Amino acid sequence: MAVASFVMGLVGLLVFNIVLGPCALVLGGLALTRGTTRRGRALLGLGLGAADLLVLATLMTANGTVSWSFAQG
């Protein structure tokens, strides 16, 4: 679960952060609760999951949308 949390958090920075961010947070929390041996990856998953939600909030306030936009205007 710790590795899955890390991977979901990492991928969530680029795509589907509205889904993968909370999943990374839940899996990281569950992994820590169950006493995983990969504590560092679980903590990174928690951090990346929180970063996913921060990116989502920033995109929603800046563009009014939940998608990336590279167009200037």
C-alpha cells in the first residue's frame, strides 16, 4: 500500500489529481496504520497526495477549471 500511495501521488501531480490525490492520502494512512516496513514511501505518498490537492486548488482558482492549460491569453 505504501508503494501504491507513492505512485498514485506521483502520477496525480500530472493527471487525475482530483481522484489520485485522495487515494494516495488514504493508502498512505492505511499503510502507516498497519505498520508498513516502507514507512518513507508511505510518508512520501501522503505528501504527494496533499500536493495533488494543492495543485488542484491552485488550478481551480487560477483558471476556473481542473485541467492544465498551456495557452496564453
